[in-house]
Amino acid sequence: MMDGQQYLESLRRLKTEVYYAGERIEGCAADHPTVQPHVRSAAMTYELAHSPEFEDLLTATSHLTGQRINRFTHIHQSPADLAKKVKMLRALAQQTGSCFQRCVGFDALNAAYTVTHEMDRDNGTNYHQRIKDFLCYIQENDFMVAGSMTDPKGDRGLRPSQQADPDLYTRLVGKSQDGILIRGAKAHQTGIVNSHWMLILPTAALSEEDADYAVACAVPVDAPGVIHIFGRQTNDERRLSGVIDQGNERYSVVGGEALTILEDVFVPWERVFMCGEYKYAGALVERFASYHRQNYGGCKGGVSDVLIGAAAAAAEFNGVIKASHIRDKLAEMTLLAETLFSGSLACSWEGRATPSGACYVDPLLANVVKHNCTRMIYEIARLAHDLAGGIVATLPHEKDLKSPKTGPLIEKYLKGTSQVPTEHRIRIMRLIENMTSCTALAESMHGAGSPQAQRVMLIRQGNLERKKQLALRLAGISQ
């Protein structure tokens, strides 16, 4: 297993083509100041695997090789594995206060592992052996895999094959004896510019007319024809000037997302895990989505722990920590965070083995967790703003704090309690600003699918017919 420094060095050996602010990033993108915070967050998934305090959560034993591996390359073998994943995510979020980016690829690997087994069972293909071989390779090298599911989608009212531009969903454009060619794009790609591989999956259930879009495969992030356009982050220019105004000066806000273009990318057959089997696209999407929605009570619970602590510190610095209404709001924030965490643990412990032997979460409860996150994280952020006060949105520039002319005035007039330095008060407010930014909240809303996607799954998994029969029986109505 790599440590954090080895991970960084491994990225420097890649030739990833990344563009930002209208220019190609020369050299290693991981060394660019806008990308570095995301790299440091991801590096913690490597570094803590070697920590005695965290190694039980961050490592696992490979069911394929028997070797000790980083848990982010593991295939869940039991509900206990699923629960450890959730606890691992909370621990990492507590350490970074941000997204550490390896979850999407982790979930994509597990989804592909389970579905390829069923494809082979039904069709006599050999995709499952290919994914196992790929897993052994990933585990041996401790590579970071980006899960690449979301397509640009174009006109949401049309199916992939009906789009005016057929490339708005990633598709097969050629086959040969050696492999396939794919074309298209993947959007909102978390951590992809500091990953080693991308695992491409279809983004929706597909019909026979959409068979060319039923493609799952693994591609190096620096393969010929792969171009990454790094997205803007909230307050990203603050990375280039100063420290205090960043809020979280070491780690990122969210996941360093990018738009990834695939221009006739060649994929050898040994890295192809679906090619035209459109009937299984829906199952692959549903498995991935449920695994990924499982995460949110873990990672958002951990981030909320940090935000609750920041809000408590802000109240203390403001001199109001002992007020009953302040403590009541902190209790409410804690209740919401623990509710999310409880849901993630519940869907993990209710997990069941799939025909592949891998363990799958309870999909109903996983969707409940994520849907709660779209509401509760906003409420936690609202309460943090309430406790911090309006100053969280009106602080002056860091350069004004350091100016000989304005610095002493800021020190004097933005003072809170007498025993707390003004700079400390400013720093905690900037952290709250960072953690409750539009970027962070939008990820809570749309990461792992929009709220409506979860509501669709709640109806599908909620077994309304059985519930109706329970009510009819108790009402004395026979049918």
C-alpha cells in the first residue's frame, strides 16, 4: 500500500492532459495550486492506512489474493465490511473537513463486480474474470480509481440514441480484434485529475436502441484522447493569495470535479466489462447509486462534526456559548448529523450477499440516507450561519488584516471576547464560510443523484402493495 508521499509521486509519473482557466496545466496537475488541496485530501486515504489508530478502518484483506490492501480497493464481503466503510468515511471527513474523492471509484468497482457476475451467468461472457483481474492489478498497485458514470445528457427528455448529438452520452464507436473505441464525455468527475484510472459505466437504464451506449470499461486517466477540463471551485482564486481567506487552508471544499472528454479512446478487451448488454445497464446504475448513497451519512456526518465544532467555537468567540438557545441549536445540529450516520449504518448492516458473493447494501435505506442528506445538510449549514452571525459573509480581505493601515482597525473592531485573538475569530468564520459554500451544499444535493432520483427508488423499493395489504387486513377489507 502506498503512503501519501508515494501517492503524490505516482501522480507525477502520469501525463494527464488537464486544462484550467483557459490554459493547459504544464507538468503534473497535482502540483498546481488549485489542484493541490484536492490531492492532499485524497492523500489522507493513503496516509491513514498506515496509522495504528485508523488502519483497521482503512485496510482490509483481499478476498482475491489474501493480501492486506487499502479498503478503497476492496470488494465488500459482509455487512461488517459495509459498516466499516461508513465509519472510515466519517473518520476521513473529520480529518479533512472535505471530500477525499476515492468513494466514487470504490463504489463503481463494487457495482461492476456484482453485475458482471450476473451477466456472465446469464450470457456466458467473461466480464467477471476481467474485472477480477483488473481488481488484482488495482489492489497490488493501490491505484486511485475515479468512478465515471455521469454523462452530459443533453436534452433530458430524449434517450441517448435520440439526441441531436450522439456524443452527449458516452458510446461505442468501433470494435476490432484488439478492443473497442469509445467517444463522449463524463461530467462532474470527482477527483479524476489526481486519479490513476477511470472506471466508465453507463449513466442510465437503456433500451435496445441504446445498445451502443451500454459500455463499461477501465481507462487510464492519461490515455490518448482523454482530456480533462478542471472545474472552478468556490473561492478558488484564494488558493493563489494568502491563507486565512481559504478557510480550510490545507484541504479542498469538495472533490475537484472536472469535465472529462473521450475522443475516440481505445480500450483493450481485457479492460472492457460491458459492450452492448443494454439489459444490464439499469442494474449497474442502481447498484452503483445505492452503494454511493450509502456513503453520505459517513462522509457528511464527519464533515458535519467539523462544522458543528466550528459553530461552537464561533459562539464561544462571540461570547454566547452558554446561552440556552445556542446550546439547543448545537444539539439540533448533532441530532441531524447522527441521524445521517445512523441511516448509513442501517443500510450497511441490512446488506445482503449477491450471487457474486459480494455484499450489497439495503437499497431502500441507502436512498433514505441520501435523500435526508439533501435536506439535513442544508439545515446544519443554516444553523451554523445562525450561530456564527452575519460576519461570516462580510469579512474583509486577508490583505486588509495584514495592512499596517487597516490591520489595527480590524483587530480592534472585529474583536469578539477579549481572550480570543481577532485573527482566530476571522479564521473560524472563514472555515464556516468555506464549509457552507454553494459548492459544498450543491454536492450534498446532487452528488450520487438528484433528490428526485432517490424518490423514484423510494417508490420502487418501498413495497407499497404489501403496505396496502397490511392496511386492508387491519381494516377488515378482503380482496
